[in-house]
Amino acid sequence: MPMKEESRQTDLPALSPAEKDLLTDLRSVNIRMTLPREERIEDFLKQVKNPYLFRCGDMVVQSVYPDTEMTLADRLRRQPGVETTPADWLRQDPEAERTRAEREADRLRRQPGML
């Protein structure tokens, strides 16, 4: 059951078809996994231009956040049946922050005669 504050509608202006066409289509964004994490984030932001307003195909995605101290993880935990959040998963799995290339290099190092 949504809380009263969460269920209110925002008064965001509707976008015209021409304005929608100017938004970055998220499907065209290329995440370069070979870059270090900070550079990947910077590269993503350059490509998407506005991470709070973009499109995915014909669907416009707009992120709006209330002026509150409560985090998304806090809100998710308040929902019935939700016990963990993606942030919890990262804390539980130290491998999650590592890139695929880093994990593969470690795997190869453990094999005799490799690297």
C-alpha cells in the first residue's frame, strides 16, 4: 500500500513528440566495461545527457525525487515482502563491484601457466 506522500501525482509538463525525439534513447547508450568505474559513469552521463529524463524506445522515463531524507533503499524496505535491496546485494557480494575483466584475469592467474 503506497504511503500518502508517495501516491501524489507530480505536475510535470507533457512533452511534445518533437521534444520526445530530442531525448536520448537509452538503447543507443554503450556502456564501455573496459573503463574504470568512475570513467564509465562519466561516459554514461555524457551519452545520456540527462539521467533524469530520457527515453527507451517510445517510452519516456523521468525520475523525480521528493525532498526527503529517506533513500530509495529505505522506501523499498518498507514495502511488504521486500527484505533486501540491490545495495544490500552489493554489500553481500564483494565480486559485484569488480569488472568482468578483473574477475577473468584473477581466474586466469589461478590457472598454472596462464598470465
